[in-house]
Amino acid sequence: MNPEFVPSPEVLPEAFYHELGGGRYESTPATAGPWSAKSQHAGPPSALVGHAMERHAPRPGMRIARMTVELLRPVPVGDLTVTVRTVRSGGSVEVLEGEITAGGETVLLARAFRLVASPPYTPSLGTVLPAPALPGPQPPHTMADAHLDGYIAAMEWRFEDGRGFDSLGPGTAWARQRIPLVAGAPDSPLTRALTVADSSWAVGFELDHHTNLVINTDVTLALHRDPVGEWLCLRSHTEASPGGSGLALGQLDDELGSCGRVLQTLLVTERRDRP
């Protein structure tokens, strides 16, 4: 594959997924992650299970405030089955669990808290400095040794001037989907946030992921309000310790300001094929 090749929006698939009915979805090549054309970036499947959770027994006045996705194994670019169940349902708090299977094998688990929305007199609080303004259009961004013509091309990325995926973090990037999550279905604030959230650690690369194996095992998205608009900003950095593991921490903003946080656990280990 030519490492500089990034498809134009005109040749992208219609969406990340096509709904087949009965909780089944067909994955398109746009879901493919940077490490393989056969395995999905975790953003689209995270958003897919969030999409199913929002449609599961919805209740007016309640919203998903926190969702944790656990990545049990690579999600294949193929047909997926999504199931959701209610673990607890109370007057103000619900707990939902979701699962994605492929070929009868569980590949992703998720748990979410759906809470009653806060009253209108709740004060707007926050100590985070505003995100930098959305940069103007930029050429397509690339990533060294990566599969580019999947998820990376299906998103529009705008980094701080002169920076990109191969820049040493901390990092800041605005992003939006070029295509919808599910063909024929509207995207929601939650699904847009989940589609981009798993990219937090890539925006803030600070560990050597070429010499060592560095990969996230999970992603937690916590939203104190629903994001507004298509563009979302990730401001991300990494923390790590010898004899431990890594943490990728991200601040999520929209054009109105802060809306949430992203937390990812990073597996850091020597590559088995290292000489």
C-alpha cells in the first residue's frame, strides 16, 4: 500500500455500517483501523454499541453520561451482532450493558450509566482552559506504517500547525466524521463523541509504539453535557511508569467549550517479533 494514499470523500463507503436487522450490522472498509485492513479501529464499534444503547428502552429526560468500552480482541471488518440489556433501572439512574459478537465470539463489552438530566438551574462549572480555535482546512493526515484508507481517511483531522499523528505528544486535534455511523440513521452527540474518543491516545502519542507494542485495552468516555456540532477537539497526553502500564488522558471539547473527558488504559510491552 502506498503510505501517502488517502481516498477522497467521493470514494469512501456510504457509512461505517449498514444495518441488517435483528441487531446485525455489516461493517464497511471505512471501519478498518491503522494496524490492519482486517481489524476495526475501536471508534466505530464503540459508537455502534452506543447507538444501540440509545435505542434500547429510551426514557425522556435521561442521557448516557458515562460509557466504558472493553476491547477483548480485535473487532473484524465483517458482520457484527450487537445486543444490549438493562442491568439496573431506577427513577434517576440506569445501568446498561452492551456486547458485540463476531462469528459467535464476543469481541467488545460495554457498560453505560444513563442518568436523569440535571435541572436547568445547575451552574456551569469548569476549570479547563478553552480549546484552540478550529484550524482551517488541511491536507489529509498520514501515520507512519499505518493502514490509511479506512477510519483515518473516513475522518477529517485538523491538528495544530505543523503537527500530526507522527508528532510526539501531548497533542491537540479537531476531528469530524466524513460519513455517518449507520447508513440511513442520524448520528447523535453520543455516537459522534464515541467515534472519535478512541483516537485520544493517538492524538497524544508519547510512547514508542514502533519499537514496543503500545495499544489501548479500553476507553471510557464521560460527558458532563452532550457535545454540540460535528467538530470535536481532543487535547491528549500520556502518563506511564516502568513496571506498570500507560494512561492516555483526553479533554473533549466542542466549539462551545468543554464537554467531557476520555480515559484509556495502555498496554506497553516488548514486541514478540523484536530481534
